[in-house]
Amino acid sequence: MSSDTDREPAVSKSHMMYLSSEHVEVRHKNEFWRSVALPFFEPSPVEEKEGASLEGSLSVSRVGEIMVGQVRFNNQKISSARCRQMTYPTDYILLHALTSGSLVGEYAGNTVSVKTGDIILRDLMRPGESQVTEGSALIAIIPRRLLLASNLVDQLHGTVLHVEAIETRLLTDFLNSLVKRANMISPAAVISTQNAFIDLLLACLYSVDLPETGTKQHLSATLQDQILKFIDQNVTDQNLSVEMLQKKFGISRARLYRIFKPYGGIAKLIRDRRIKAMYQALLDPRLAGHSIEKLAFEFGFSSDKQFRRAFHAQFGVTPGYIRSQYKENRFPRHIDDMFTYFTKIAEQSSSSR
């Protein structure tokens, strides 16, 4: 890499983390930018030829439990498949507000087109493929649990909020302000600021028609929240079933299905919740001695074959592959580790000059 010691470092040592490929030698640019981007997705050059390079910069700051920042990039292909196989924060939603450039891609079987000013949300636990033109975006990394109360979190993957909506423009303006002023927010106001951002995002989501959205169903949000909470709290109970929910909440099977139709029905919801919980169990070092077959049984699957088929359908890889990646993984496993991870990348970049 460059031996010019007068150039700016790849990362600042302030509260804000900044990394850039600008001063990285051409032969190292792809490796550098892939290392920066891999917690979120795997980038590759659009032109598949020798010498095609990846360019980009990323700045991030912390605001309570969310992380906000800005990213710049050249023309790139983006795949989130490999990202999901790493043990970075899979239980997060990634928000991109395009400030320049455009994106086309496929998420959850839906083709999406994102123009400057639009916002796209991605579920880091689910696959997606896209291509971006040279541009920039504001980003927010949001813990899934902060959105659970919305009953929409499992439907967000590939959702586009269009710039024509006033709510989208308000959210982008708020995010831009957070990115610029994150260091000015007093400790006493951090959580309220974070919650204000989440509330504005939810206002945007409730103002659009999500695919198969159930936001207008005739059920109080309180009851729906209670059912979801009960499922998550009892996801490892082998007796968890539609019948258990009927008895617990005094509700018919038909009504349960209508309530959770956006999730594909109540039975599918239970299965999907179990699969996602199983994903996390495969990454838990305390369960490293448990066989996959045993874990599948403990999570309510009637057979190992049934579990493996469902797991592959959800994540595109086998549970064994997830566990092997965990053992070899060098990437951060929680959002709290991000700054440490990025600092190491910056140090390696600086020491190579």
C-alpha cells in the first residue's frame, strides 16, 4: 500500500469510525473494501475482469443501541448470502437511504428498484442480491428487537420507502442530522433520540403497503404482540403449537391464521421463529457440544431431515456450514464489537503502507 506517510489514516481516532479505500494501493483495494463491507454484505466488481477494483468509504457512529453513518461506493454487485453465513450481527435490520446513485436487486423473491432519495431495508438474516451504481447512502443498523412491537419486522426485507412520500423525506432528514451530530447528543438524550428515530421509521412503514401486510387486520396490536411474545418465550418448548396458542389465548385456529396471514399463517410463523432461534443456537459457544440433531429435537422439530430442509430453505446453507463458519470466524459477533473490528482493519491498512 502507499508509503506516503503524509496521507490521512484510514480511520479517525475520535468517536466516529472512518475507513476509506482512497489511499489504499490498487492491488489491495478489493481485499480492503470486502473486509469493511463483509459484516453487512459481500461486494464484488461489476466488471468481472482483471484489475477491476472496489472503491468505498464508511463512517459510523453510535446512537444508543443503533449505529448510523454514511457509505460511498463505486459500481458494485452486492450479495448478502455470505454475510448471513458469518456470525456478525445477523439479528439486525440494515437501512440504506440513497443520497446518490441507484440500486436494483432481488430480495425475498421480489425485484426492487431504488433511486436517489429512496430508502431500502434489508434483513441481515436473509439473502439478497443487488447491483449499485456509483453513489452514496446514509445507513442505520437497527437491532431487530427494537422493531418487534411493530409486528412488521419479519416483512421488512427488501421494503422500499419512496422519496415521493413526505414520511420518507422526514426520515432521511432525521437520519442525516443524526449522522452529522451524533457526537453532540447528550448522554441523557441518547435513548430518547434513538426512540424518536425508531418511531419515525415505524410511521413510514405504517404509511405504505408492505407485501401481504397485516397492519389493517381487525385485531388489537396488544393481543398480537402478546402472542408473538409468547411464541418467542416458548420457542424451545416442544409442545408449542397452534393448539397451545388456541388454548392459551382462547382463540380459534381460523382467527389465528387470519391474524398472522402476513407471516404465511401461524404454523409457518412458529416454524420460522424456531429456525431463527436455532440459527442463534448454532452460534452459541455454550451449545457447541450439542449435536445438530439434538438441537433440532430440542427446538421442536420432529426429525433432523425436516429441520435441515427447512433451515436450508430459509438461509440457503446447511446448519453444519453455519456452525463451521462460527468456529473459523474472525468477524464481530455483536454490534458492540464493530468498532474493534474496524479498528483492526485500519491498523492493518496503516501497517502495510
